[in-house]
Amino acid sequence: MPVVSVVVPVYKCEKYLRRCLDSLLSQTMTDWQAICIDDGSPDNSGAILDVYAKQDDRFVVVHKKNAGVSAARNDGIKKATGKYIHFLDADDFIDSDYYEKMIAFQDADMLVSGFVSDNKYTKPIVYKKSKKLKSVAEKLRYTFALTDSYVWRYLFKKDFIKKHKLKFDTGLIAQEDTLFVLDAIEKSNQIIIVPNVSYHYMFNEDSALNSRDAAHHAKVKMQYKIGKQYRMQFARKHKVMFLWRIRKIINLFR
């Protein structure tokens, strides 16, 4: 059984995919499996995945009809055999010691890292010290999940996901991370911040989310409103509206 099952949804990522997969091959912690879901990608992504799988049996490739990133991630959860599950986007990559540092803290339902970004609109989160988070208020304060609810920042215990039947909403093409992460934060006993390691979030203009189709853009805009409303309701439920307001003010200057 691998320590980490890495779920990689793949759609129109041929320009970036090798960089992502190579970042897995460069890991100093080698006990991982990568479940790569070719979500009906119309480019050469599927062929690239097959090459890597042929060269290294830690890559497991599933080719399927396009159903969206949420369905792909749910498929990956079902196939995962590792102690932890990580959701890695195919246009991103991770530090070579990412998993080695993350799994050094194995007594939590969720482990969270900082991240860096290649665009000015998404400012980095950097952690210099480890911290154990137990209350919902603490978790929201230190993970910044009310505004930066990216699922790829976390490693989730597979047993925790299975126990609480966590899954991604396949009706969403945007903000699916928000609902999954906040649901997990609410149900987790403890989250541990892992310092001095980064996920590299890269902007991909060809991604499904950034499609220039007018109808698609309108749907994404509507679902961002759904995500915003969900975060506000979550903050209100857990009596941390002050965190919501503070984060919104900070984001104005980010």
C-alpha cells in the first residue's frame, strides 16, 4: 500500500503535463501512486500519460469520457489505495521534497501546505512553523480556507474521506474545491500545518475553467456566487464572521 495516492485529473494539459508528472518522479519520498484520470482530453494528454505509465508502474491511467474535474476526482478517490490522498492538478507541480515533508506529520485527518503562484492575482501563502489546528475557528484562521479554499493544498487521510463519504459535487464546474474543503474542515478532528514546503499553482489559459465560451463563462460566474454564499453561511454557522470580513479586506490589498 503506498503512503500517498495522487489523484491527477487531466484535460487539455499537454503543454504542462510532463512538468507535473516529472515533479512526481523527482519526489524524495518514492512510496506513492499516481491515479491519472484522462477526462476525455482532446489533445495529446492521454498519450503522454500512457508513456509515463509504460515507464513506471506507479502511474495508473484511466481513460474516460469527459465528465468534468469533480467526477474525475471522485473516480480517483474510488481507486486510491494509499494512506493519504492528494489532489494534484495537471498544470501544476510540487517541490521535490513535498511528500517527504508532508508525511512527516501523520497524526491528522488533514495536512496543509503553503503554495506559490505564477500570477499576480493569486498571492502565495507561506508557512514557517508547524501548528496543530483543532477548532473550526483555528482551522479557518490559519488555512485561510474562507478565501483560499484550494483542495490541492491538502493531504487527506483516505479513511477520513471514506468515513465521512466526502466527494466532489459533479454539478459544479467552479467552486467545487470550496464545498469539499469546508466540509472536510468541519468534520476533521485535527489539521496540521506543514512548514517550508510549497505547491506550485500555475495559471493555464486553456483549462476548462478558463474557457472563453460565453455560456460557460456565465455559468462559472454564477457558481462563484454560490461559493461565496456558501463560505458566508459557513462562517456565520461557526460564528467566525469576523474572519470572513478580515480576509475580504486583506484580499482587497493582495
